[in-house]
Amino acid sequence: MTQPELIVQGQEDALVPVVNAINMSKSLPNARLIVYPDAGHAAFSNIMTTSFGKLLNF
């Protein structure tokens, strides 16, 4: 994929380890990774106001 990719991951995700997001971001040439330290599996819903602003800026 060549289009920009935004990968959002919660550090406290019990379902998908953060290392998966790190590896995915390294494998995509135009990826940007944001890891939220206090968020779980649904990072956007855990930190709605912060993540929404970053999404708009992307």
C-alpha cells in the first residue's frame, strides 16, 4: 500500500499486543503509529477527544 496509513493502538490492549502495531507500521512505507499509553483495545473510544484531534490532523 502506498497511501498514508494511521495506526492507532492502545498500550494496554489485552487482545492485540502493541508489538503487532509496531511491526505493521514498519512494514507500511507511509504509516504513522500512535500508541496511547492508558488505552485498551478500543483506543479511539478510550481517549476520544485526544484521538479525534489527531485523526483530523492526519
